[in-house]
Amino acid sequence: MPTPPSFNQSVIEEFRARRGEVGGPFEGADLLLLTTTGARSGAPHTTPLGYVRHEGALLVVGSDLGAPRHPAWYHNLLAHPQVRVELGADAFEALAVPAEGARREELFARVLRTAPGYADYQARTERPLPVVVLESAAPDGWRAPGEVRTLAGKLLEVHTWLRAQLGHVRAETEAHFAARAAHTGPGRPPEPGLGLQIRQRCLAFCQALAFHHTSEDEHLFPGIAVHHPHLAGTFERLREEHRTVARIQDELVSLLEGVRIAEPERFRAELARMTAELTAHLDHEEETLLPLLAEVPWPPPRP
């Protein structure tokens, strides 16, 4: 049976109070807290989960003790791939990417070598237990010296992460086409197991960009306009760009939904066009906004 909410809450409270250490049945276990966004409610939900380290990432398994249905947190991360992880005294944003096909089998075997009890949970249910890779969502490229100290630095950090996600989407679609091209036997080519990876990265990119633009339109631009009223026309043009970018995001999602059957050269051309338009928007925002934000402290001072 699923773990009672009251028990989960007591584990969460103990975890946070003791900086990741928990007693009782979890004493000495590798445990993290995963906070997902409700697929329907949009509200945050925190769940204690065991984990296994693998190649710089964390693996979690949607076992729910062998229940017949996937746990709620798994459905949440399919709808909202960006999650929050608490590990010991640390907390960070992560991208949740479920493994598929041969990679799922490989990673589940890796989990079993560290935590063989998951084999019992798998034996209790007919559904394959999902294996989810939690990758740090921190930008991979640019870093400010030390901590980000200005709003310009924060904007550039967000843009760097967005560019990295577009890069991952391109790399994974190329891997998909390479696997299709390598198939020489009869019947349909084998699935390369990248469908969910591409979907999650695209969804994370689109959701993050939409949130970023909403924050700019509703908070950042009006705040700057108070001190720079002559830039009102510039901000209106950026808002118009945001509406165009939202359309491109929808087109990108539709394009990637057809990646399994797409004609490679046409697909590559469309993906390259959309990527160029999205990147050009980020470049233009930086050119316009970074000089204005270079002296604005981050995080903002408390009133």
C-alpha cells in the first residue's frame, strides 16, 4: 500500500530538522526529498525517496512499494520536469528524465546492485518500475566569479541554462536519427529510448522560458520602466517578441512529438530554424537588458 501521508510528513520534518539524517526504518539509508509540481493542482508536493548515485546523477525508482499504479510524484514530474531535490543539508533544482528501453534496464540493474530490495517491489507488480534520472538543472556554461550578485548575472544564468537545454534537445534528436539509420534488419527500427528524454527537456525548456517571460512582463519590465520611462517602447517590443516566442515554443513541441517518424533532413531544418529564432531572442534580450541590470543587486535586498 502507498505510504500514509502522515508518515511521510514526519519523515520530511525529521529530515529537514536533522539535515538529512532520519531514524526508524530509514536509519542509515540514502534518502532525499523530491518536491514536484502537481500535474493538476500546480501545488508543490514533497516525497521522501531512496536514491542511488550514478555518473554524477541521482536515480530514483517509482516503486510505491510494488503498488499496481505509478506513484503520484512520477505523474507530476511527467507534467513538470523541473523538480527540487533536498540532499542532506543541500537543496538544488533538477531536471527529472525517466529512462526508457535498454537504458531503463541498464539503470534498474545498477539500482539493484546497490538496493536489491527493489527486486521484491518489481515482483509484486506487473508494471515496470520507472527509473528516473535527476540531473542538476544548474547552467553548464557561463559562471559568474563566485556567486551571482547582480540581476544581470541572474538573467545570464537563466539564459545559459535555456541554451543548454536546446543543445541537449539537438544532441538527443541526432542520437535518435543515428539509431534509426543504423538499423539494417527487417521490421521497424528499434526505439533508441530517447522519446521521454527529448520530451522532458523540451517541456522543461518551454515551461522555464514561459515562466521567465511572465516574470519579465509582469515584474521586471514595469520595475525598470519606473526609472527609465524612455524605454517603454523597448519593453513593449520585447513583450511582442515574447508572444512570438510562445508561438515558436508550441511549434517546437509539435515538431518533437513527431520525431519518431520524421524525415531527418526536414526535421533538422525545422529544428535549426526554431533554435535560431529562440537563440536570437535571448541574444537580443541580453543586449537590451544586461546594461540596465548590471548594478541591480541579486538577490534583492529585503525591505
